[in-house]
Amino acid sequence: MNRNELHVIYGNNPLKMVKEVLSKIKIEDEIKPDMLIGIKPNLVVAKPACECATTHPEIVEGVIQYLKEKGFNNIIILESSWVGDSTDRAYKVCGYEDISKKYNVPLFDLKKDSYEVRNSGTMDLKVCKKALEVDYLINMPVLKAHCQTLFTCSIKNLKGCVPDNEKRRFHSLGIHKPIGNLAKVLKCGLIIVDAICGDLTFEEGGNPIQMDRLIIGKDPVLIDTYGASLIGYSKDDIEYIGIAEKAGAGSSDLEHADIHEYNSSLKNGAKFKPSGKSKRLSQKVIAKDACSACYGSLIHALQRLDEKGMFEKMKDSVYIGQGFRGKSIDGIGVGNCTCKFTKNVKGCPASAKDIIEFLEKQI
């Protein structure tokens, strides 16, 4: 399989679909028997895949079945949920504990792992050792919206392979630059995008949009350019795609991509478009280097207030992010980084429940 190829299969039986595509591209031809194969899903939060934030376990199960049928048994699943959430809990809630037991495939919580520093050519990045030990990494992201980067797919899914303190540093650096460079230092053997359903409002799920397809390729830049176009974005809308391309992680040249489609009769003809809710809600937010978990909780809380008819009644903006650490400001701050504000919701990250209760009192 060449890096300029994309394979798109339509349907709603993810286990069958992934095995069908794997049989066509024959990844067994490029894997040696003694290689360590790592499967990296997106388990950012402990929510089942039907809520459109996490990778369907059936897709992972299909990959494992296919590999084992071809004689490959040195397989692991590795992940690190976002800061403040438990990877072990996500493995259980999302059905991965069952897969691990059924197929004797170990689960690795990268939050508990050490790291090595790798240089992309322009910056040093901390990467979890287990992710670097893998000989053939299968990156299995969910195609969905993100309240800070607009869109998340294969490149941003690699953020789960860095330690939590590095995730925080990524946000202090402006998120796009380190994510784009991470795609250069952590290479994928294969990318299988879960686009069965995705949340086109928030990265933590709850607003399902049925897309009924898997997207398979090798080039993370090409994959993300294609995925972004599917929901109405150009590569220029997603800053880290261009950064990854400039770093040498891949090509965004969709015009010359070799795209193969299967089961086209099952193609969902609907046009998918982000809801734009996050952008509207963020008008009440003053963010500076905010981590995804804390920022996501705030946007989720603002959505709940909006549903109650209280969002438009908010008079004050809400501050959030590491950029406000140590600053004493007369205003509302969310998270421990704004603990010196006159009004503060504590937590690292702060919970949506606590933010809702606090803001309701202010309103």
C-alpha cells in the first residue's frame, strides 16, 4: 500500500468492514513475524463509542482478528485518556477490557509509562516509551470536531502517546505546533479512521452524527486533509495539518491521491457540517493556553446553560488556561490555574458539573 492511497469503505458493520479492507490492502505483507504491533484507539474519555467520542471496539476487534488469522500474536493496545480522566476506566467502559481478555492482548496505560525525548527537527517532544517501542503502530482515531482545533483525527490522536505533563506543555506552546511536529517523530504503519459516527460539536461526544464509513491510509497529513474536507474544512482551516506537512510528516495533495471506495451503494449522501456551537459558546470565554480537558468541561457547561436559556444572561466572560497562572484578576476563572481570581471554580481539570453550579449562582 502506497502513502498516496486512501481506502474508504461504507456501511454500519465496523468489524466486517475493517476486515474487508485489510484483506484488500494486505498489511500482512509489510509486517514481520517478530514485530510488536501497537493499536492506538481514541479513548479520550470513558464513554461508549455510541456517544461519538471514542473508537468503536468492534473496529479494534476486527483488526485483532485479522492479524491473528494471519499469524501475528505480538499485539498490544496502548492509550492515555486526557488529563484528569482515567485510562483504565475508559478501557473498561469502552469495552476494551473484554477485548483484551478475549484475545489475550495486553492493555497499556501510557499515563503510567516513562518517556524519551525526540526531536522533530524544530523542537523536542516527550514521547511515551511504549509507543516508541512499537514496530508497527496502527493509529485508530475518531473523526470528530474539537472545541479548540476545530477538528481532530489521526494527527491529534497521537497526543495520547505523550505524558500528561507534556500534554499540558503542548497547550502552553499553542497546541498546533507540537501536535504537527509529533506526527513527524511518531510514525504510523497504518491509520484506520473511525467515521462510523462522530460528534461534530465537541470532542467528548454526546451529539452523534452518523457517517457510516471507515477511512484507511498511511499518510496522517493526507488522511486529515481528506477527513477535514469531509466535514467542510480545508487544510488551511486546521493549522496543525500545515505544520505537520511542513515538518515532513506527509502530503496534503488530495488532488493526486489514489482513492478507492467500497460498498458505495451504502454511502450516506448527507453533507456533514460542524454545528458551530463551540465557536458561539466560546465568545464568553477568554482562554490562554487552556488544556483540552478543562476547556472541554467549560464549553460543555456553557452548552448546558444555553439549553436552560441562561447562556445569554451571562454578563461576564470566563477566564481559563495556564496563561493566567499566578495572576490576580477580578473576574471568574475556571480551573486551578486561575485560583487567584476573585471568583474561581477549582479543579485540574474543573468538572462541568461544578462549573454549571458556579455559573448558575453568578447569573
